[in-house]
Amino acid sequence: MFGNKLSGLHLLKFSWFKISRHCLVKGTSSPDDPTLKEYWLNREKDKSKNLTKSLEKLALKQDNRYPLCGDSLFNGETLHRHHKIPRHLGGKDTYANLQLVHYYCHQQIHSSQKKSILKEEELPLW
């Protein structure tokens, strides 16, 4: 092992790390083929293993799907944690109150909430 005894710093050996192999796509399988939809869904489930444990738990709870549109969480967009009940309204940081959403969907959720709040404030009081 290559390192410094005084500082305790050392270089890591590759043999200390588990090798993770990537599965090759079968034959001429295409994500656009509707008959292979299940095959591609199963391949996408493996992508949740690249997340932190807490985010992986949320993704598995949602079956790796975005709850509103049913699209895959792993479509290349950044993932955000969204509070179903906002924290300023008493929502907690629990798994029951959190869900994973796409970045742009998260922006739309909050912009639509702001619009609905503004509309409520604009209503005349009779």
C-alpha cells in the first residue's frame, strides 16, 4: 500500500471496491418499441441504485414513476424532493410527505400553487 504513516493518508486499491457491471441492451431492442415497454421499465428500475438510500427508498415507493403523469423518474431530468404538504403549512420531512418529481414539474407545481393563492387573494369580499 502506498501512503504516509505520519498522516495516515494512503491511496485506495481498486481491489477494495465491488465491480458493478452494466447490462447490455438485448439485440436490437428499442425504447420506442411498444412491445418492449416492460423490458425498458425493468432496466430503468436499476437506475434507482445510483441514488442515495433515502432517495432510492422514495423512488421504489413510487415504483420509479412520477406520480402525476406516470412517466419514468429517470428520463434525464434532475430529481427534486417535493413536500406534498409544504413545511410552512405544517408538513413534515417524512417519507409519507415526500415524493420525487422532475425539476421542471417541481417548478410547475409551485408556480401553479402561487397562481391559485394569488387568485384567492384577488376574489372580492362580498
